[in-house]
Amino acid sequence: MSSFQQTCPSCNASLELPIEADGKAAVCPACQTQFTAAAPSMAESVPKPSPEHRYQSITIERIWTDTQSVLSERRRPLFVPFLIPSVLVLLGLIVPLAHLNDLANTNRPLALMWIAIGSPWFLLLIVYSVWFAMNLAADVCDAQPDENGDVPPRHRSWLVPSIAVLAALLVTLAIGMLFGAVIIGLAVVMINAASGVQATEIRLLTTIGVFLASVLALTFTAMRLWPVVPLAMQGRCGGAVIRESLEMTKVNPMTSFFLVVVMFVVMGVGFSLFGIGLPLVMPFAALICVVAFRSIAGRRIPALDGEQA
């Protein structure tokens, strides 16, 4: 055996390491976490668990309690660094979109042209902000105080993402935003078509029905596929990630539903405040996502070791 497989203790990425690395320090290329490589012995070779037994059934109450426990001890390292991407999003996304919205009232074709030109920049800002928030959330979950009560220095970079993680998040969020835009666009077209109906009752019922159908479609899709974001933080995307996400949410359907509803409400509040709430809502939503993902996957959260003890 010239190499062996080992899972990163932080991001759960599968790594192939040379046999010479056994017992030595190694660094995960996806999340930059340092760990000790350990080659498995023959006695430790056991069959992998089936998908239905790989994940745990977790209640939304436990996720909420664990999130509050982490947040109560690590508010500052979670929220303060996120001021950097918050300023970028405010100046590079929200302010330009507000200006383009005013421009659309007088010159809609010109506003649409500038939106099309700026879309790649807007998408990159969103991807970077999501990566920043998810990385901070993972960091505070991994930070375990030492004997003196101090938080140890972080090993994960939270300023520059790796190319693999950036590409995976870019593809994941781009497809998600495109799907959402298609659903909303279809809803708008159908509502506009119904506005020509003379019967008020039919027009009202059609509008309500289309609105509810679009909300349910977005909610159900997000409920089944929300784990693709933390999986993309491992530099992974594609069909295998979608299957893994479906397996995780199949074990926890109601927990995933309430989780998505909470995150929709939290993010909606942040954006409704003209971006002022972003420094609070995005790291908080990321922390809920990381805690839920690790709890369902049965992975240890070092920040909760004191609570569990």
C-alpha cells in the first residue's frame, strides 16, 4: 500500500495521502486545517455504513440550542471579521442595485443592460460573502478554548478561498440563483397573464395560487438541497453532492423544512434593512447551516465540548 485515504477532521473532505505521511503533520488543501495523518491498520478496515445509517436524525430544537451555545461564547470572532465582506456587498452590490432600480423608472433598457454587465461581479460578491460567512462559522465551531480559556489561533484562511472551493461555490450558487430566477420569472409572467382576466375572483385566485406554488417550489427545493452549500465548502459539486444532500435531508425532512424557513426569514430581514443587517444575519445563517450539517453528519463540534461535558 503506497497511499491511504483519510478524511479531513474539519471539512470532511476525502484525502489521498502517501504512506510516508503516516504519523506526520498534514494540511487539508480544501480548508487549510492542520491534522496528524494516520494510516488505517488492517483491523480497522470495516465496511462503509449504508446511506440510511450514515446520518443522524436531529431535531430543529437541538440545532437551535447548539447554535445559541456556540454563539454565546464566540459572537465577536463570528461577527467582527464579517464587516469586511459586508462593506464590499453594501458598496458593490446593494448601492449599485438601488441606483439601477431608480434608473429603471426612467430608462429600463439601459438599466437592464447595466444589470447584465454587472451580473458576474454581483455573483462573485455573493459567492465571496457566502464563503467568508461559512468559513467563519466553521472556524468558531472548531475553536476549542485551551486550559487558560483562550481561543487558539485559527489555521483556516478566511481572506482568500482556494480555487477548488471558489469554483464549487460559484457553480452551486449560480445554478441555485438561476433556478430561483426561473421560478420567479414564470410566476411573474403567469400573474401578468391573469391580470387580463375580467373576473375578479378568478384573477385573485390565480394570483394567490401562482404565488403559493412558487414559494412551495423554492422552499421544497431548498429543503432537499441545502447541504450542497457546506459540501461545496469542501470543493465538491456535481451529481454525487446532490445525491448526498438528498440522503441527508431524507433522514431529516421536517428539520430541513424548518431550517430553510428560519434561514429565509433571517436573510430576508437582513436584506430588507438595505444591507445594514448583513453583518449579523449572514454569519448567523452560516452558523446554523454548519451546526446542522455537522450534527446530521455525526461530526464533532469542538466548540460544544464544554457544553456536552
